[in-house]
Amino acid sequence: MEAKQYIGEGWKHAILIIGAIVVMLPFYMMVSMSLKSQQEIQSISGGLIGAQETQTFPVCVKTGYSEETCTMKPYQYNYWFAFEKAPIPRYLMNGVIVTLSIFIIQVLVALPCAYALAKLRFYGREFVFSMVLFCLLIPVHGIALPLYVMLAQAGLVDTYSALILPWTISVFGIFLMRQFFMTVPDELIDAARMDGMGEYAIVWKVMLPTAIPALLAFAIFSVVAHWNDYFWPRMVITGNRDLFTPPLGIREFRGGIDSDEFGPMMASIVTVTVPLIVAFIIAQKRFIEGITLTGMK
Amino acid sequence: MGTISLKNISKSFGSTQVLNNLNVDINDGEFLTLVGPSGCGKSTLLRIIAGLEQQTSGDVLIDNKNVNRVRASERDLAMVFQSYALYPHLTVRRNLETPLRLRDYNAFERLPLIGNFSPSKKEKTESINQLVNKTSETLKISELLDRKPGQLSGGQRQRVALGRAMVREPVAFLMDEPLSNLDAALRVHMRSELSELHNSLKTTFVYVTHDQAEALTMSSRMAVMIDGNLLQLDTPQEVYDNPSSLSVAQFVGSPKINIFKGTADSGGTVGFLNVNLKRKSSESNTDLHIGIRPEHLEITNESNENTFSGTVAYRENLGSDIFFHVNIEDGSNKIIVRGLPQFTHQISNGSSVNIKRVSDKALLFNEAGMRVQFTNA
């Protein structure tokens, strides 16, 4: 490569690095604040991890712990107090239960539906598909109130069902999988029929394995959206703390008698975010593997 | 047994008529080729036999049983597709096993994990393994069993697709242009392999192709279809020698048959260019198309009332034969003449040649394209 090309590449990288910094900065702040003491956070000093001086934390004492228990290093305090104050493992488990249930049911609904829309010929197919597209245009917030009223009438407010049921039919999932299934050759389905498979067997044994890359893409969308969702759980979980999802849990650290204590708050946010990031990194690797797997010609 | 009868089959997609009242009887153990140009409905007909497509009217009978309302999976037919349609996520072994698993295991045994507790499953698995091993040995794909389709070459995928059709020992094989994705040399090789396979299996083959050479070389009978109509159903030799219509004559044979415009006079004497045929046409006082195949014309030094002349426009050397594309003197026709290399190698583009007809080989067709016979006199 010549020097000129290096400069060209350098520009590209410089711009990308700036973009990366802009995206990463909030995460840096989050991690940094979860390690520092309240004074360091408020005076914006101490760099990434702060001085880590052992000290006694007044909010902790005010909550009713002995001074001895409340004396430790800031990073220990932040994470310990976050878990002390709110049942974070419980919230995380709720998050897992809710997002996984939503995703599994979404797949159970979307795959047969997308298969029918992409590969079966029946009267009214175009109409049904246009309704799917139409539903894509409806914002969730527009129908939130009627949905809430319906759940309330059914006595489902403050249950897992309220968190899961409204999301089980994902028109986006149907649309995405339908578009992917359109690219699967008809001959493959005909071959499966000749081999003796029924239509449901074709969906689960032929279409599902070929659709893994698309399904992973959908999984990322679905899981991230519902793991991070604050709006809907806030509506339907009114009092029962046992049903709080992680974003609702973080709210526990806002305001109150002890004012805003950023250290433990950021510590809880880190714990809530880490599973998603780990899941994404794993999925990303499988994602690329999945693309190379489909050696269909 | 493996007889298939098609009775008055018609198929239309919306207002487009694709198949027009077809009647075909396929005998047990026969290699029947459905041949025709693209879009003639031959693949649709095959899909109707398979049960993947429903005919608009008419009946399909397999072993004299009406299967109009029987689903594809229950007709006990196997199909080989143009794109092979192997399951991309399964190994070759699993690809071959799939039709057997679906046939032999019951619903419970097919369940993952708990299906293994079924007492009869082990026995069935063993018989499946044996069948798969036997088939893969026949097709010489034993060493490929653990690969995925993506890691195979075109020819290997072709064999696996054949194997997946064979393991089940169906009443008939349906093949939809299985060789058209292969390169030329492999295609010729696979032709002979398929013929051998047919001889050893003695099962009915229904084979769809647009390549008339495949139809001529492999089939016991061929059905020529054009525009949704069955024009002729006969042995390859008979179709070649004795086409029922002008379209069949033009479709079958490579290079294409030469067509001359001519007339029959009141006595039935057929004349074209400056040549008169010896035999008389059964239709008189009419315009005719006279068809003569390239191998029934030869380049000659003679010049008499049986020859005509032209200029060589293009010379196509195939090694064993040379085909001369000749513009006839009156400018009406461009014809193709076969020459043997040892006699004609010195003829080059642009030279003028005399062409002689081999007697008794002309075919007559009337204006409507139907065959006109010679009188026996």
C-alpha cells in the first residue's frame, strides 16, 4: 500500500473512532460512576475508578445499618448497597422470564404465520399480509390504554401474563421471517413434502434451521426491546415488587429520603446491562456462523 | 408395480391454460421422458403427478388407484429436483435418512430425546442405517455421508439427491431436469448412469427435460409437449424418424431439421427449389413444408436435377462431423448440412457447394403443420 492510501484509511478510521467514542462515552460514565464515591461523582474528579478510600457512607447509616458495616471502599459499597437495597437478582430473573417467554411465544406464532404468508397459496393471503404491514404502523403507545383496560378487566394486572401477553404476536417478527422465507427455494419445501413431512413439520424441521440467522437478528431486536422496556411494565405492574423487571428496579434508586445516590444506582445499571451485552456478543458470533451455515444453492 | 395414468388432465392458472386435456399412460418400469421447450407445462404435469399441484380437471391414477385427493407425501413417489433441494442444515447421512425416518418412525419415536425410549425404535434405526449404507454404496457416496450439502460439488449433490429418492424404494421416480445444473461433460456421464440405474432398479421413471438429447438417449418412450398439448408419445426413434407434426420435427433433433417451402401438384408430385421428389404426396394441389434432417443432405460434386446449390455461410466443426450452414441460391432458406470431415474438410466459409438429397428421407407437413404421408404407390 502507498502512503496516500494509508492517509485515506486513516481518515475513515478517525471518523469511526470518533463515532465509537460518542457511543461508548455513556458506558464509560456508567462504569466509572459505579466505582466512585458520591463526592467524587459530584465533583467530577478521580478519573475512572476514583481514589477508593475506605470511608463510612452516611446514606447507609441512615438506612439503619451499623457504622461498622457501612465502612468500606466505594466500589464495594456501591455494588453491595445496590443489591442490599433492591432484590436485583429477582429483577434479573423476572427480566429473563419475561423476555424469554415473549421471544419463545413470538417465534411459535411468527414462524408458522410467516411460512403461510410466504409459501402457501390461499384465498385472502395478500389481504392478510397487508394487515400485517398495517399493524407495523401502529405505535405501541397508541393502543396502550385500551390494552391496559382489557388486562384490568381480565384481572391480569400485576401478573407475568400482563407483561408477556400483549407482546406475543410480533408483526415485525412475522414480517421479517416472511421476507426471509421468501428467499427459501420452493423446491426445498416440495422435497420435504415428497419425503412425507406435513406442513408443521416443514416449519420446524426445514424452515426453522434455514432461518437461524434471521431468527437471531429477530431475537436481538425482541430481547433488547423487552429487556429494556420501561413503559409497559411501569403501566401494568402497579405495586408488586416481586414482578419488577430490571428497568423498574433501577427506578428504586431515584429520589426518596436519601436523595439521588448515583454510585449504587450506576452499579445496579451495570448489573442490568451486562447480561444483555454478554448475550449480544455470543449471539453476534453465532450470527456470523449462521450466515455461513446456509450453504444452499 | 408402478403404473401411472393421466386422464384428461387440464390445468389453468387463472385465465392461463397451462395443460390442455392430456392423456398419458405410463407403464410399470418404463423410462418416460416429458420433453418440450421452456414453459410448455411439462414441469407442471410432473408436479401434478407428484401431488404438489392440483389439476383443474382430470384424474391421476397410480397403480389404477385414483389419487386426486391423496397428498404428495402419501403417494409413495420420490422426486429429484433441478436444484437438488437437499436440506442444507443436515449431513448427507441425515438427508438420506429423512424420508425413512418419516416413513418408519411413528410420531412418538420422532420426538427428540424421549422418542429414544420407544422399544421398537432401535430396530427401525438399524434397518434405516442399513438402507442408507446400501444406497450410498450403490451411488458411491459412502465417503460423503458426514458432510453437509454445502461442502459437496454439483455432481455429488446430484448423487445425494438421487440417493434420497432411492432409499425409500418408491413406486416411481419423478425427475425435474435433474441434470441441467451440471457441466456438459458430467451431464453426459450422468445420462448413462441414470440409464444404468433405471435398468438395475426396474422402477418407473418419469423424467422432465427441455433437452431433446437427454430424451433421445435415455427414455424408453418420450412425450413431446408444446404449449400445454401432448403432441406425440412414442419411442425416441419413432419420434425422430416419424414426427407427427412440424413442431415435433423442429423440436427433436440437433441441429434442427431443415424446412423447405414446396408444393404438391394435382398429381401429388412434390416439388421444392428445383427438385422433385420421387414419391407422391397423399394431399394434392397444396402448399407443403418439406422437412429434411441435416444428415440426410450431403455435399456433392454432381450437379443435376436432384441437387441444388448454395454458399457456405458458416462452418461448425464438431470433430466427428462438420455442419455447414448454407444459404441457398434463391435466398429463401438457410439450411444446415452435415458433412463428414474426411470428405469436406477443405470446404471453407464462402465457397459455393452443391447439395444432394438422400432419397426416401423427406418428411411432408401441410400448411397447418400436420404430417402429410406419402402414398405408397
